[in-house]
Amino acid sequence: MGLIQVDLREDESLTSFCSRLAVANARTAYELCQDFDFTFRKVVDGDEDAITALSEISGIDRQLLNAAAVKRAGEHTVLVGGHPTPWAFHTRGVLKFCPACFADDDRLIDLRPRTRRYARRTWYSRFIRTCPIHSQSLVIAGVGTNPNHTHDLCNTLGELRREIAIAAAGSVPREFTAFELYIRRRLGAEQPGNDLLDPLPIFVAGDICELAGMVALYGKKVETSKKSDHDWWLAGAAGFEFFKDGLPGFHRFLDSLHVQADHARAYYGGTQLYGKFYQTLANSRDSPAYDPVKEEIRSYAYRSLPLTDNTSIFGKFEQPRYLSFASFERKFGITAFLLRKVLVATGALSTLPGSDVEAIDAESAELVASTIRDLVRAKEGAAVTGISYQVFNTLIEDGIIVPAIPQDDDAKISAWYSKSELIRFRDRVLPKGNPKDTDGLISIQDVIRSLACTYGEILTLLTRNELKRIGIDRSKFGIMSLMLDREEIKGKVLLPHHGCLTAADLSNRWKTSTKAIYALFNNGHIETRIERNPETRSPQKVVAVETVEAFENRYISLAECCERSGLSPPKASNKFKAAGLVRAFPREQMKDAFYLRDRAEVALGFHPINRVWHQ
């Protein structure tokens, strides 16, 4: 029996279509794709094979489905208008919708009830905040709780029913602005004819319109993080009002900010000139896609303003006392993104005096650059020292290897290690010269396996020069090439004997199974403690000597009774039964039997013996 089919609606996204097809067949999108040997994650990513598979099972032309897809371009980016676009500018996981559109969908009574509503591709754009059909604001209902169903529209509609109702009530009438129309045309692969915006990726064109509008409406010190969706809608329209005329409009916007600057001194920075517009572009828009905008700002500023050679416009200095992060990146080939993380993690982040423009002292730039170039992650650090990644991590845990920059969650930076320090550590533990005598030596891995010790213990001995016999396996590299004398190390790393008896010791002593001994342990009939095995270093239960003596003075095993009397277990048991003697511990706890010693010896006619303790 074939699938119940659904149509691909106008402007519908691929994930929405897949979700509707699934719910028509009583499945989630995740389940439907799994049933046909592909994954919903691949549909979300716009994978070519997944589109082909979906076309085959749905009967929808592949080209139509391909056009409906939003394709993953890389880490946290998707292709929009042919350009890799950060997810922040094209959000798909959050349910954004027009209540009136959903209401129209619900009136399509010829469709199955749960297949009527669908997501429009244009809703994904951060810059489309109004419905062009109903002239009312789009609203956001949130995200579902199950990651497997994040992009499954129908599943999300069911889960967020209450949130959708609340969000829909907040939708207000407003016009579809010229800015939103421009973005919609760009999403439709049009080039409207703007010499500033058309060459830029859609996310850059839309972003600079909104940022410019924010500054134009609310001033150069605007706190954009506190602005509402309605404020951003107004800002997009205001910024586009400047930029709709292309480069002349862009220059007119920059001029409007120039006149707000203090002309008492011919010294400016980008922040003084352009405020939040500059700050955002300089500090949080490091994608190369913004470079044409930054270059135009810098070029126009130098052409139209009396700037000194100390002025920084996106990192341009003449023999500067400070370097902007962009200048540092150009000079040293180290990304501003990485530099900032390192400086935040080390507490060395600084700004130009009198401003909040982040910068680095020019005199220390060489040292900072050499420090960063020397940094390696754990995986490369393991390769440098000649050990496995897992061993490298154990040495970190033991405190033998220390990161040059510790992990810093606030700075969102993982641990980094000094390559030069790792090389010095490696060379310090390797033998000097060219040792050739390897007789009786085995590899460091074999020493560790046979003695159950750690790399940290052996490397500590090496750094303290406590080992005399050291060789090198020339077929290996670094620390893994070490060959050592097992017997020399054994006396230095083995744990001292704890002087107690193990379950195996007691099993041999009392002629019972180890299972019976553990039954005594687990039921509290004999007191135990945890000690590490001197050889294997594994934790184990042991019994103190005095505790064993006390137990033997009170109890005797059936096996010992048989050994001393020469009787078989059944005959010995019959004698105990005739004497009215019962097991000391229930049969449910253990199969092997123990009896009270004094009564058992009387029943078997033993004379008291001198029980000499022996280990």
C-alpha cells in the first residue's frame, strides 16, 4: 500500500513538506525518513540524496523540492541566495509564523486536518518581520523540546499549541516595508539594481540596513540588545530609506554621523565617528562578507574627513601605539576571533584609552603573536610528545601536563598548550645521547600493563632522574619510544601489601567456594574493608587478620569438618542433624554450610585443637 500524498505548497520549505507528508501517514518526519533509509537531519541540511529520496516517495518533482530546500553550507551556516549565511540570520528551528496565514490554511477543508498548515520559506529570514499578504506582524512561538523534531512543523504545532495561541494574540497590523520587499526580492534571486546592497550577501545587506536604522532612530550609543522586534522592524525601514539609493545614500548616512562628531581635534576612531554601527561591524561582524562595507566606510572617511595618522578605521594605523584586532590579523595571520579569545582567557583584553574599541599594545604584539603561534590543542600536543590522545589527557589529570591557556567557558575557548614547553618536557624524559644497550628492557606500554601503574608515575620517576636503565626504540617516536627495566620500576611503583586476606585466601583456607565467601561479605557475617590490590591496583574487599581469627573461633565450615573427620558431607550433615545442630547461616544466602564450631566439634567427637594462625 503506497503513501498518502500531499502537495508542495507555494513558498513551502522542504522540512515543512516532509513533516506534512509524514503526519498524513501517521508518522513523525524523523520516523518517515527512517522508514525509507534516510534521515530527517539530511532533509534539514538539504542533502542531495535526501532530496532525491523524498522526491521518490512523495512523487513531487525533484527540482521543485530542491528549490524548497535550505542547504547547509558549513558550520552553523546555510546557503541563502548562493551565499553561506549564519543561522542567526536565517533561523529555522524557531516556530515563526503569520497567524492569518495559518487561519487561511485551516480553512482548506479538502486537506487532511493536520496537513493544512505549512511553513513559508520567507519566514525563515530574520529581516522578514511582516506578512506581505495580510499586512500584520509575524510572531514567534518558540522551539519544541525534542531535538529530533526541532524542524518537524506538524509535531511542533502539536507540542506548542498553547505558545502558538499566546504568540498569535500578539500579532499587530502593519505594512510590509520597502526594506522587506527588497529582501523578499533578493530571496527570490532578483537583483533590484542597488549598487551598494546587490553585490552583498543578503544577510550582510539586511544587517547593515537594520544597524544603520538603529543608529539613525536611536542614536550612536543605542543599546541594540534591549530593542524589541518592532524596533528592529522600524530600524530596517529607516536604514533602507538611506541605502535604497545605493552608494550615494550610504555616504549620506555616514555624513549624518560625521556631523555628530566633535571637530575640536583632528583625532577620531571608528567608535567616535559611527558609534554602534561601527562597533558592531568591528567587534562582532568578522565575516569576510562584511569587508566591502568596511572598506567603503574607511575609504569615504579618509576622503571626506581630516583624519590624523593615528586614527583607527577598522584597524588602519600609521606606526600605531596600538593595533586593532583586524590589523593584528593582517600583520601576523592570526584571526581576530582567536586573538580575542586568548586575551579574554588570559585577562589581557584591553581597549584604546578613552574608548571601548578593543586593541592590543603594539609593543607586545610580537610576543602575543609568538605565544599564540606556539599554542596547540590537546590532539596536536599528544602528537608532539609522542603519546596517544588518551594518555595525554591522563597526564593532564595527573597535573604533569599543564595548559598554557586553561579552558574558559566565559571566553568560549578550550584548553591550549605550549608546543615548545611540550617539546622540552618530551626531551627531558628521553635519555641523552644514543643508548644502545636495550637488553632486558621492554616498552613503556608493556611496563605499564604488567605493573598496572600509570604513565604519570613513570614520567615522574624519569623527571626526577630516579631511573638508571633507559633505552630507545628507534621505530617509535617520543615518549612511546621509551624502553625501561620493569624490575627497576616495580619496586618504586607497587603499593605496599595491606596485610589482610582476600576472598581467594579465605576460600583456600576454609575449603569453600569464593561465592560462599562473598555471601559472608555481602550479608555482613564478616567485616570487610576496601583495599587496592598491590599487583593489579584494582579495589577489592579484604578481611583483617584479627577478624578472621574471631570468625574461626566461632564458626567452622562443613568442608573443614569433613577434612578433619574423614566423613563425606552427607554423613557429616546427618551427624549434625542427629545432634540438633543447624546451619549458622541460611541456605538462601549460600550453598556452602557453616556451623557453630564448639557444637560441631562435639557432634563429631573432636577434641579441641590448638588453632595456630598462619598466613
